[in-house]
Amino acid sequence: MADPRIRTIKIKTGVVKRLAKEKTVYEREAEQQKIRVEKFKKDGKDEYEIRKQEEVLNESHMMVPDCQRKLLAAFEELRNILEVEQDLKETEDYLAAHRALEEAKAQLPIAEVC
């Protein structure tokens, strides 16, 4: 039977990858929405439509810090697991988890990762 520690590492790695991707998507969505609001204003669209688009923009902006907070928690959890499970260092899943942490590090503020 497979080692349950490997299964945990796989699951936590998936969480880190998903949250890093989610954060990127929300940031991209917010940028696109910002451009859309500016275009609506420039084109002289109805004030109601502009307000609605600004609400969507604000919702996108609110999701980024929430996603970042979740990513930081998942990042720390996976990093702690990898520190404890040093005996699995040679397994592919351990190495994949380590790569996922390195990729996710770019999504986190520098001070919080150290």
C-alpha cells in the first residue's frame, strides 16, 4: 500500500498549485476589468453600467488578498510537511512539491516567505 505521507504531499502540492493559479487569474481579471471600466467611461456609457462594472472590479480586487492569504497558509503547510518528511527527499512527489513551492514563492510577498 502507498505511503500516506506521499498522498498528503500530493494533495498539499495540488492545493498550492491551484491557489497560485487562482491568484494569477484574479489579478489578470482585475486588470482586464479596470481597462473595461476606463473604456466605458471614455465611451460615455450610462452611469449605472459604469457603477456595475466598478463593482465587478472591486470584487476582483477583493479576491486577490483573500487568495494570497490562503496561498500563504497552504505554502507554509506544505513547506512544514517537506521539512518533516526529509526521508522522502528522493521521491518524485517530494521533488514536485518542492518545485511547486518555488513557483508559488513568486506569488507571495518577500517578507512573508522568508
